[in-house]
Amino acid sequence: MPFLNIFRLCSNGIRRAFLTALPIIAGVTSSAGAQDQNGDTHFACLVQPKMVLKLGTPVPGLIKEVLIDRGMVVKKGDVIARLDSSVEEAAVTLAKARAADDSAVLSARAKLDFQRRKEQRADQLKRSQNIAVATADEAESGARVAEADLHQAEANLQIAKLDLARTVEVLNQRTIRSPINGVVTERTLGPGEYAFDQSHLITVSQINPLNVEVYIPLSQYGKINVGMQGEVYPESPVGGKYPATVTVVDQVFDAASGTIGVRLELPNPDYALPAGLKCDVHFPGIG
């Protein structure tokens, strides 16, 4: 298992102990961090993905195709896999036909127009006493019934349209899309395999921006605040100096290691920096 995956599975206490011990591993015994030739203090850190998502499917099914593989860059909304959806596609076709059939509405509307004309003629004859009262009442009732039939036909058509929207959403659940921009780090299932709703198909890591995790001694409490700028120095062979911004300063300290957890956000628009690197971080103005 890659080192970064092992580190991610560790508890916060183990992570703190590891990062606190990095200066010692490198041959530096100062508990306050390593000092370079200019006298600036550097703290051991680790570059991690912004987030790591294990993508699955909301519904179980047979995988029809997987469109990505390990190492590929994906964008938010990209289709990464599809499940077999022949039944759902047939249901959508049927629902479209029902939603487009407005014949019942047209028939009910024509019937209502006829009954209203009949009611008007009966009302005129009733006033001149040339028609029985019961016949006039029958014409009026017929108009009310035709109006109710029209409302029912319109409601049924609206229900058919809603059912179409539902079947389309069911079909969309057979398509798995990436919710973030990132890099595919693992593919666990392939075409022809059965995907359960409890399992994951793809692992995608967001590496723009990156998170830089560092644990500093309690003696530095109050000196580092959210929004402060830091300088990150990745290990060889990457090297270089990169600006990062403090986004999190833990409010709960770790008494066992005597450290405070700090997270910086490191922009990585060109994916030039890989995740999983050990690094040093320097905060200008803090010795």
C-alpha cells in the first residue's frame, strides 16, 4: 500500500508523531523545528490531496463500461462509468410516449365545450318555460361532469410528465460522474463486473489545491493564524519553493506530542506538484 494511503488511515495521534519525528529522521534534533543556514525555522510537513473520494453507484447493477483508468485527469461532471441500463432506457421511451399523448385532454376539452353549449341552450329554454326543469338540470350537471373530466385528463397528463422526469432520473443514476476535478488514483471494478451500492468503483483525488499538513510545537501558539502566508519546500527530486495559505489552526492541542495541527492550502493549477510528498514549511517572520 502506498505511503500516503497508510498515512491517511492512521489516527491523528500517529500522524502527529510521524510529522513531529521527521526532523529527527532527517538528523535534526531540535523540537522547535529545523533551522537552515539563514537561521530561519522550518517545520516538517506532508503534502496531501485536498480530498480523496471513493466513487460508487447509488444503485447496484452490471457495469457496462468504464471510461477512465488510473492516472487520468478528470473534470467535474465527466462520465467515468456506466451501468447496463437497457431496462431503464425502455422505461424512459414508454414514459415519453405517455407524456406526449394529450388525446385524452383534447377529447375532454371538446366534450366540455359541447356540454357548455348544451347547458346554455337549456338555460334559455328554461327561462321561456319551453323545457322541463329536470332536463335543464341534466344539461347543467353534464357540463359540471365534463369539466371534472377535463381536470382529471389534465392531471393525468401532468402525472405522466412527472413520471417521465422520474424515469429519466432513474436512468441518470446508471451513469457515474466525477463530482470534482482531480486525478484517478485507483480503479477497482471493470466492465462485466457487478457493482454493489456499498462498494466503490473509482478513487479520485483532488490535487488542486493541495493540503499541507504540519504540526508545530506548542511554543508557537498564537504566532500562526488563519490567512497567514507560508513557504513550502517539497523534498527532492521535486524541490522548489511554493507559497501556501494557512486555512486551519487546530483549537484542540495534542498534549502527548506537545503540538498544534496546522493546515495550509497550496495552489496547484497545472498539477505540477504530486501529492504524498514530505516537505518543510517556513513561516516568514517566525524564528
